[in-house]
Amino acid sequence: MATGASARQAFDNAFSLITAGRIEDAEKSCRDALGRLPEDVNLLGLLGAILLKRGRIDEAESVLLRTVALEPAFAKPHEDLGTLYLQRNKPEEAVTSFETAVKLDRQPSALLGLATALSRCGQSKRAEKICGEILSKDSQNIRALRLLATIASDHERHTAAEGLLRRIVELAPDFQPGYGDLAAFLMERSRFHEAVAVFEKAIELRPDQAGLHQRLADTLAIINRPQAALGGYERCLALEPGNLPALLGRGHMQRILGQRDAAISSYVECTRLQPAAGEAWWNLASIRGYRFANADKQQMKSLLDVAELDEPSRIALNFAFARACEADNDFETAWKHYVQGNAAKRRTVKYDPVETAAQNDTRIKVFTHDLLQRLTAGAAARPAAGTSPVFIVGMPRSGSTLIEQILASHSQVEGCGELPYVPMLTAMLGDKEAGGERYPEILARLKPEDLLQLGRDYLHHSAAHHNDSSKFFTDKMPVNFQHVGLIHLMLPQAIIIDARRNALDACIGSFRQLFAQGKNQSYDLMELGEYYLEYRRLMDHWNAVLPGRVLTVQYENTVQDLEGEVRRLLEHCGLSFEEACLHFHTSQRSVNTASAEQVRQPVYSDAVGFWKNYETHLAELKRILEPVLL
């Protein structure tokens, strides 16, 4: 009797410590009591739960397995094991543990755990049935509603998912993850302005939550509102000064806004707070004209020798150190680290050069002159009303930002950077149709009006990135070169420009760049060369089937004859000449690109022929590119 009372008191003491938030003391209390009562299953189960809460998964599993071995009918340790297996991404094992817990005691938490595990195993119907059972007894159970929303979204039942997510924030206005879920859903649908409104409402309710300010700022950055995003990052940092993502975000916005010194200060602060923050080092290195002190270079080199460095930071540090060596004209060491950084990055991305070539074969086969003529027949030539897009396509690092900056310096053009909507629409076009046909084969079954509706969809999405006062806006997503035929059909009023650069300079420019996202062809030099050939092959096809539709602007010609190329560019767009386009570097517009600093300077020629610094390493690349070398 005394032993039982002692065990109960020990359990109650430990539990009260957990309730008070003193988790470490609770663990010590449990262990002390277990020293006297080593087989008390209540104390063992509580210790397992504490260890799980503290993230010590292996220890937790050992203790919980011992608990259920001593008392198989004790439901809670089975439930905790289910949670543990979910954390380890072992949903099948989680299902087994949760099913045992539910058989022993049908608690809502165990039922929800089972539903979650079933959902992850692909058994969504069973999961939804369990959620329905929970909600029949508790119609406001947020966890059950949240899981149902996730399942609906995963199965592309978007209307149902949105209804559930909005119900959650209505029921639990203080539940921050609910707003995050709803905003993430809206962003996936490219409904950025609505996502901003969700975050603003959440901040109105919880203004002290630093993470909400950061996520709002991230969203504002996406829709080309860098000044507002900068304010959001500043508010986040006022609440949480050491928030590294917000510091990086602040640096990015300052850079986009042309606040070079402030951006450098933000990135430097990141490296001081977290020396291994490779992204901060890389952003410093990628600022044109920035020079690292010897101590900084030594620190980067030392960090690269640390075995525990996480892979993304190691990749970024290799690129940063390479750029630092390059600034000192130490091209051999720079090349070594570019190779290491690219090889490591290549292992983290998916890219199939054979698939790229096959996709281009299909585009060339589908987009014939006859098909383009037939589908163009029902479209208006070039509607004068409304804002028209100017697509700047081509290989990355080929002068697209320079072209955009020149155009955006014109009074009737607004620069919007890289917009994701053409690739997004091509993916949706394939998914929407039955019978297995996908884009571009599906075009044979479409009517001109179907394609013009795609164009209206594109304009609807892109409207979030520009105002209505300009006659034109730019979209310089490079990969849109794959979709010139579709752009021509769905947006007959669009202007299309091919930003072209010497093949070796374009490839080496990409190989020297750690891109924030996409451009997965860039991290293997041979694949990069083959991709360049595919780009030229496809552009040759567009020029053959749509003669005169695309204006090719050669970067080297722009450097040699700026005014001549500017006049040619503006004439192609149907714009009058404006002197401001020659003085593009004085524009105060924001520039969200790796070339942000370059386009704030007059045209310079030192990037022409830069590949020659690495010529001794480029024999194989030159062999691949031989068909297109001048």
C-alpha cells in the first residue's frame, strides 16, 4: 500500500512539473522515482512521453517498448509509440501502434493519431471515416478538421479543402497554424493577395508573433512588394532580433531596393549570429564588387573543413569561397570550389537531360506551322486594350535582367521579374484533361477560344505583380523559351524577346551561380552544354514556324552599341524612344535577380569573354557547344 502511494505521489509530482513547463525537472523526478520503483509502468510510460516531448526519440522508444512489454493493456504508451513512428516517417508502424491504443481505449487523441497514420499510408477513406466519428461527438475538433483539409487538398478537392481551412480559423482565431495552413493553400493556388490578407488578419489578432510577420513578408516579396516586405521583416526582427530567416529576408529586400550597404550589413549580421549560415556568405559573395577580408576567407575555408556542416550550407560556402577567390584572380582555386559546390548541389536536384530532349522533340512535332495557323485563325491580332506582357526568354545569365531594366525604364513598362504562371498553366492544362493526353499533345483538341482563356488566366494571375497604369509588363522567366508557341496562341498581343549570349559565357555564368530555385540543369557542366544546345534547337524551331515573332537580342551587341539595340528593342515593342532607357542604371525600381547590382551600373564589357579565365577546364564543354560557337 505504501509502495503504491509512493508511486502515485511520484507520478503526480512529475506530472505537475510538466504542467508547469519544467520538463527537465520532470524527467529527473521520474528517473529518481524509477530508481526506487524500476517496474512501475505509470512512471515508465510518463518518462517515455517526456523523452518523446524532448526529441530524444531512441531513448523514448526503448522506454515505451519496455512499458508495453510490462503492461500490454496500457493504452497510452502504444499511442506515444504511434506518435514516435510518425515522427520517424514510419506510418505503417504507427498504424499498428495506434490501432492497439484505440482497441484498448478509444481516446480522441489516439483516433486522430490513427487517422493521421492511415492518411500517410494512402488509406484516406479510413482516415476520413475516423475524423467523421470524432467530429460527430466534437464538431469543433480542430485537429480532425485540419486533417480532413489536408486530405482534401492532397486529393485536389480544393473547394472542400478551402472550406475546412476557413472553418478552422473561424472556430479558432488564436490558432496560428490555422492561418498558416490557409495562407499556404492560397499561395499554392497563386492567390497571393488573399494569402496576404490572411496573414494580416492573423497579425491583427496576434501582433506579438514574430513568425507571422516573417511569413507575411515572405508573401509580399513574392508579389513584388519589396518595400512592404522589408517592413514586415523589420517588425519580425523587432520582436525576435536573432531570427535568421528574417535577417536574410531583410537583406534580400534591401538588395532588391538598391540599398547595397544595408543589405551587406544584414548578411554580415547573419554570419556573425550563425557563422555556418552558408546562404548569407553566398549572398555577400554574389554582390558585385564586394570583397571579403582575409579573415572572412579564412573563416569560410575553416568552415568547409568542418565535417558536421550541413549540406546546403556546405554547397553555398563552396560557391561563396569560389567567388571570393575569383575576386583575387585565383581562378584555379575558384574552379575547384565551383566544381565541388556544383557536384554537391547536383546530388540534391532532379534533372534528366534525356527527358529534356524528348520533351523538345514533342514540342517540335506538335507545334507545326499548320497547327499554329489553324489555332491562330480565331484569335484577335493584338488587342490594344489592357496591359500586355513582354516575355524575355532564354538561358539564365544571358542578359535578360539588362533587357528588363532597359524596358522598365520606359514610362509605359513595368518590370515584374520571373513569373511562374506559364509553366503553371501548362501543368494544369495537362492535369485537367481526361484520357491521358497531356500538354503539348492536348493542343490538337483545343479551340482558339480555349487558348485565349488560358491567356486570360495568365493575365489574372500576373495582375498581382503589377499595377494597371502601365501599357506593358515584363515576365523574364527564362524557361518560357520552351513555351513560345503556346504564348503566341494564348496571348496574341504579347511581345517575345530572346535574350542570347555567347554560349560559353552563358554556360559558365550559370555554373558560377547558386540559384535560389530551379535551373536544375546548371549543376553539371556537360548537362549544361547539352541544355544550351536544346535551347538553341527549340528557338530555331520557333523562328522557323513563327518567323518574325521573336526578337533576338545578343548581349554582346548591347554592350557594343547600347543606343542601337535599345532603339531596336523599343521598336519591336511598339514603343517610342525615351532617353531614360539609355540611363537604365539610374532607375529606382526594385530588381529581384542575381544581376541586381549589375543593372544599377552603366553597361560594362568585363563580363564578355569571362569564360576564358577557365579555358583550361572547358575542353569537353567546347566540344559539346561546337555547333553553336561563333
